[in-house]
Amino acid sequence: MSSATPSAPEAGAGLFSRTKTIPAVGPILVLLAFCLVFAVTNPRFLAPHNLSIILQQTIVVGTLAIGQTLVILTAGIDLAVGAICVLGTIVAGKMVNLGYDPMLSMLFAAILCTLSGLIAGALVSRLDLPPFIVTLGTLGILTAALRLISKGGAFPVQDDFLGLTGNTFRIGSFVLTYGVLAMLLLYAIVWYLLNETRWGRHLYAIGNNPEAARLVGIPVRLHLLQVYALAGLIYGITAWLALGRIPNADPNALQTANLDSITAVVIGGTSLFGGRGGLVGTLIGALIVGVLRNGLTLAGIDPLWQDLVTGILVIVAVAFDQLSRRRR
Amino acid sequence: MSALASAPNQPGDSVRNVLEARNLVKSYGHVVALDGVDFDLRAGEILAVVGDNGAGKSTLIKTLTGAVVPDSGEILLDGQPVHFKGPLDARHRGIEAVYQDLAVAPALDIPSNLFLGRELLSPGILGSVFRRLDKRRMREMAAEAMADLKFRLPSITSRVENLSGGQRQGVAVARAAVFARKLVIMDEPTAALGVRETGQVLELIRAIRDRGLPVVLISHNMPNVFELADRICIMRLGKRAAVVSPKSHTMADVVAIMTGAVKVEAG
Amino acid sequence: MQTSHHDRSRHVLPQFMAGCAVFALAFGLVGAVGISYAHAEDVIVGLVTKTEVNPFFVKMRQAAEAEAQTKGLKLIARAGKFDGDNEGQVAAIEDLISAGAKGILVTPNNSSGMLGVIKKARDAGVLVIALDTATDPADAVDATFATDNLEAGVQQGAYAKAALGDKKPVIAMLDGTPGGTVDTFRHDGFLKGFGIAEGDPAIAGAAITNGAQDKAQVGMENLLSKNGDINVVYTINEPAAAGGYQALKSFGMEKDVILTSIDGGCAGVRNVKAGIIAATVMQFPYKMASMGVDAVAEYAATGKKPSGFINTGSYLITDKPMPGLDSKDSEWGLQNCWGD
């Protein structure tokens, strides 16, 4: 067959062979299975109010996981996601409390976050330092710096603009916050970037086989730099969403956001070895964690089970990735 | 429409040189890698470059693909002098290279690999403003290119990692064939492959030549060289020792020239 | 097409296995859930502690469970992921509102961070009581059942002052997490009880311990290296005291220094008995929890809400009592302590 009809072999081949063309089918099945179970055990689970709560609880880690996905797709890892985001909340909060224009403050905070990502990206791409170490260092530096800036204390941030993303709107009986909308919008934009543009194609190629990417003329180092800077910008935007969700700038916040975001990415089926996976899976992964936590509470089960089940899912996801790579 | 760029190949033009190099010199400190090498590639031929390790064939190829800038000497492409400052320069001039290690992205599908680094954008505002990839056109052109090369693949949308080693290298070769306007340079393209898979790739190389594109083939594998090559360029000690025809010389002759057991007037 | 067919068969098995695994997991949960979710009409009381690991909160949870059982309520317990995890506690309260809780007992990790969600709960008719740690402002919740940490700090400081006698004080402060409400109250209370102000030259230095033994040990070692004359040590809690003691011992100074603490955990009381800690101030987590559950039961039955700050009390525990300071001995302490 000389492939005159490219799509023919895929047609009518049944559910399973088509799974490779539908992204994140495994995670989606897991999510649906849990939703089914929780809906059966407690009818409150499907109440619009409760589903809206789950979405709102997903905002911060879910949005951070967008940046984390980009970094992991390049075969890197970002341990500083939470710290960079907290940098954003503290700087924006502090500036507003000092009387600066809120929009300007948030913009400045987001630029600082982008810069943090850019510096990490420069160290990774120019000096070839391992991402794990670079972002671990960034995490330490920022954590200490933030405690110094804030003198260790959290402070409330009462400002209409900074709290904007916490405002609600109504779709039928669903009450959602603008933060949820912003998260989904960011997912859509970055999804487009990853799947429909050269930039995304090249990102996958770099994660897959950096040498091949270099040989076809992709500027690998520059691309890595862009990835980390974009991730930093996303963490900065998350800072705004975080302030909308909880109007409190807290240097102790988001200490586990790095592992939580990695969990979402991994459960979503993105490979830690880079070049495989995508954003649909990450969103589903973040929702799975949120649904588990909420559903178990509604069912009256000890939420420690959430950590246990999440742990199992992470291992299962990584095992599938490893097995499917080994067969090749 | 053919996805393959076709090189002009008029009758009576068979000795036209597509690529020429004159008196190339390249040294690394005290080590002279190229010691005044001449080189010529004719339209529509497969030219094999052979030589022992350290004979300079690798440096020669790098100067032709732009990866190495020679200390002196000149390179002529279609009779015009060119100065490659990097691999991208050479590529922009229509020279494509295929490497020994499979330079493909395994998790991407065949069209994505074929067009990697040279993706097509959608027409109109979708492409110019939103930078949207034209996946359908790339898929159609990839299918067409594979059909032109008579290269058998399970499905054009397969991920490359689901292909055999030979098929993967086939994708890399096809990529070079699709985008090369002047010539294709292949650096040990079958070194990582088994016998059967090597056969697949050799067929592809022949198909490229038959489409009118000249091919420079670097190989250690003498039987392959004798099976494919129209002429054989033998390198020794940083010089071109000889150019012979596989019809007039045996493998033993070539090896003898390579190792210096037989001296030939440089041609 | 042969290769293609081969491809497909390689995809079927793992996908099938994944499907099986997911459904086994899910239906295993159904079983577990089916049992525990037997009485849908129970009055639900939610408990949100700072973390899962601290024995103080374990004791609180056990007491709440026991009390809930006696009163015929259903307790759902949640916790922050780490000390200071505000986001996790906010999510927990949201989930408990969704679950239809009648009352929520919370030990806030951050006194101002969860005001929004507490308001949401109260607007939905849920009774919210802060345990152990007050919110800021304190009237954000219906009532607060807690140790008066300032008073507990004063007790600790007054004891240290009395035990030191006429000697010139050189004080090391093993603080918890800077900015924490409880930390601030205890720290300030200690200084008040000792009769000095913040910044007094008698304070040789402070270390951040996060209330953890290992960090306290390192912090104390560094403080001792800086100043070998230290003779009084304030600690945020008993694990910090244990860490401080290790450091003192390695400097050979454990006999010369008055080590004081707060908490009343059983390990801490045993350290009092062993003479490692001179005195500790005991607080009563089980009282906070059981009083909280009682208040929710009462609210469910009669609609009556408690209000204001209700001190659950604190006792000085020491085997070397000082004249003029009310205290209990370690035997009494061991009968009333929390944890193992």
C-alpha cells in the first residue's frame, strides 16, 4: 500500500486502536469512573454547586500544571512552580497595599514571575544545568526571599482588581468564578500553541529527540528559554487567579504545588521523559485529584484515601508510560 | 503536483557538475584533515565516498553541508561559488543531509517528522496571524511523497516509533528527498540497520536518484557501495586518491587504493 | 498492512488492562463507600485540623470522633497538607459545606486566609467554631474554643523568671513559624511573663524551628555557638524543646539551662518527669474538640449558637514548683496529657 488514502487504515478499527488518536482516553475513563461512583454514593456530588466548587478548587494547581506540562514536555521538571506563583501574589499584594495601581502591580508581579522563569530557562538552556537542580535552587531562593520580604507573615489583599477573578457569574444553575473561565481559556490558548503551531511541534520534537530537532534547524536552546519564560508567565497569571480565589498573600502557601502539579501532569498521561502527552490529559489529571478529594469528603471517607489513590494512579500512569516506551 | 522537487536532468547534460569543490584545505591545529581536496558531483548520479577512518571523508562531507567552514578552497553549486556559514545555509541552497543515527522524533507522526522545522502554515489569516499548521496539506504531501518514492508504510499517520528501524530511516531519507532541490548527502544512512532494513533504504536512495536528484553516499559497506554507486570517490590521507567506476574496478581494487597498497594518479 | 495490524494488537492489551484496573478500583471504592455512607440523614460535623500528623490534632480528632459517636453525629475529618496550608483548608471547608455539614470545627493554619470561605459557610447556615487558633478578626467565626496562648506564654515566662532567680538572664527563643498567630501569642506571652520587652538585650537570639525537633536542634546548636552563656530557653512546643535539649546536651550544658515549653503532649510531660524540661504548659485539645462537637449537637437540636472566646484552660506542669505559681506535677500531667 502506498498510502494514497492516508486515513483508511484507521477507519472502522474499533475503539481501542482509535485510542491513540484521542488524547488522554485513559485519564478520561478514570475521571468518569470516579464521578460515577461518587454520584451513586452521594447525590449531592452532582449538585451544580458542588461541581462548581471542584472546578474552583482546581484553579491554582490546574493552571500551574499548564506551565509544568510545557516544562515536562521538554524532558525537564519544574520544582519552583509554587514559589514563583507565591512571588507573584506577595509582590502584587505588597505593592497594592503600598498604594500602587493594582493593574500595574499585577503586571509588574507577572513580569517578575516571567523573569524568574527566564533565568531558570537560561541556566538550563545555556549552561546545560539539570532542570531539577536549577528549579530546586530557584525554589530555595524564592522561598527564603519571600519570607524575608513578607517578614514571615501572610497579609490580606483587599482590592477589586486583584480579587476580580474570584467574582462569579451564572450559567443556568452553575455559578462559576472568572478564575475558572480564565483557567480554561489559558488551557485553550496553550493547547492551540502546542497542537496547532510550529512552536508546539518543535517543543514536542525537542522533548522527543533534541539532537534530531537541532539537526533540522530548530533553535533548541532558544526554544527551551522560551518554554521556561512562558511557564513563568503562566505562574504569574496563576498568582492573579490565586488572589481571586483566596484574597490573602501568604509566603507559606503552595508549598506542595510543585508535587501537586507534577501529579496532575503525570496522571494526565504526560511522560516524564519528555515529548509525549499533552494539556487535555493535564486538565483531566488535575480534575481527578479534585474530584477524589471532594467526593471522598462527601462520602465521609477519610481523605487520606485520596493521597493513597492518587499515589496509586501516579504509579500506574508512570508504569504505563514506561511499558509503552520499552516496547518500542 | 509532485511533492518531490525535481532537478533538471536534460539529455546530453549528464556530465554537468551539480556540486564542485576545488582545493579544499582544513586543518585542526597540526592535524591536516583536508589537504587540497577536489570533489565533483554530477547531475543524476549516486556518488559514493569511501575511505579509511581519518581519511578526511567526514570533514569533506561537513564542509559540503556547511557544518565545517574550510580554511581555503572554493565550493561551487551549479557553477556558482557559495560560502556556507552553517548547515542552515546549505539547506537554504537546496542541500539536504541524512545522518546515521535516526534523526527523527519518535512520538510524532510521519508528516510531522517529514516537515519538522519546515512546517506549512494554513493559507490566509489562520496561517499569517494565528500561525496555524496546515496539517491536512502536510499529510497529503507526505502521502504523495511516500507514494512517489514507492515507500511502503502502514499508515501515514503512524507515529514514527511504531515503525521498524528501516522505515524510520526511510522517513529521514524521504524528508531529505522532499526538500532537497540540488542534492542529498547521506552519512552512513544504513549503519544502524539490519540487512533487510538496509535493503529498504537502499531502494529509497535509488528512487531518489531516479527522480533526478544526485546523491552523495558515505558508507563503509562495500557491497552496498558497489550495488548503488555510479562512481566511487576514494579518500586517503586528506586527499582524493581516485574516482573509479564500480564497473571497471573490483572491491579489492578500491580497498587497495583506500589503504595505499595501490597508488593512482589523482583524478 | 501487516505492520499496521501488529500495531493495533499491541495497543489493545494495555488499554484493556487499564480499563479493568480503573473499574476494579472504582468499584472497590463503591464497596467501601456503601458501608460508611449508610445513614444519609445523619447530622454531619466537620473537623478541619492544621495537619494530619501532629499528635495534638490526632488527639483532637479522636476526641471529636468519640464525642460525635456519643451524640449520634457523623464526623468528617479533613486537614491541611502541611503546616501553613491555607488553600487545602479552604477546599476542605468548601467540600464540607457541599457535604451538608451542620457545623464545622476548624483550626486555621492562617488566621486571615480563610475568612471568605468561613463567611460562605455561615451564610449557608453552618455553625463555624475555631478550635485552638483564633481567626483574625476573631468574630469571623461564631465562637473560638482555645487555649489562651498569651496566658500560656505568660505562665511559661513567669516560671522561667522564678526558676532563674537572681541570675542575669540570657535567653534563647526557639520560635515556631514566624508570623503564625499562636507563635506570636506564645512568644509575646513568654516575654510578658518574664517581664521583658521585645528587643531586650537579655534575648541572646532566636531560631525558626517550625515546631520540629530536628530544626530546633540545629537552631539551638547555632545559638549556643553564638552565645555560651544562655541560661533560659523558650520553646514553641515540646518537640522543639526535645531538639533544644539534644543541642544543650552536646554542649554539656543541659544541667545549667532552664528549658521551658508549652503543649502538654505525653512525650513532653515524660520529659518533664525525666528532668529534661523544667516546666511545660499543658493545653487540652480533647476539651476543645468535644466541646466543639457538643456545640454542633446543641445547634442541630435547638438552633442555639455559642459565641465569643471560650478558654479551654492551661496548666503549668512541673516537678520543681515555684512559690506563688500554681502548678501540677508530672503524675497529674501523665494522666491528662495527649498523644502517646
